[in-house]
Amino acid sequence: MANKQNNKGVADGIKETAGAAFHAVHSALETTENVAMNAVDAAKNATDNLTGNRNEKGQRNQD
């Protein structure tokens, strides 16, 4: 009986470790996505500013 309880404890430990690892990877991916999207937005804004594709209200010109 003690062996079954020990095995359950080991299995639960593995499960908890895997869950923590999953959450860490997920969080890192979300952070990476946010950084990438911010870089894309910054590049778009810089391009718009350099090419004059925005009017005073921050909207694209309709030319």
C-alpha cells in the first residue's frame, strides 16, 4: 500500500512540474508575441512618419 501512495506522490510531482513548465513556456511565448507586435507597430509608425502617410488626425491620406 505504501508503494502505491509513493507512486501517486511521484506522479503528482511530475504532473505539477510539467504544469509549471507549461505555464512558464506559455508566459514566455506571450511576452515574445507582445514584443514582436510592439516592434511591428513601431516599424509601421516609423514608416508612416517617414513617408507622410498620416494626416493631422493620425489617419491615412486618401490620395
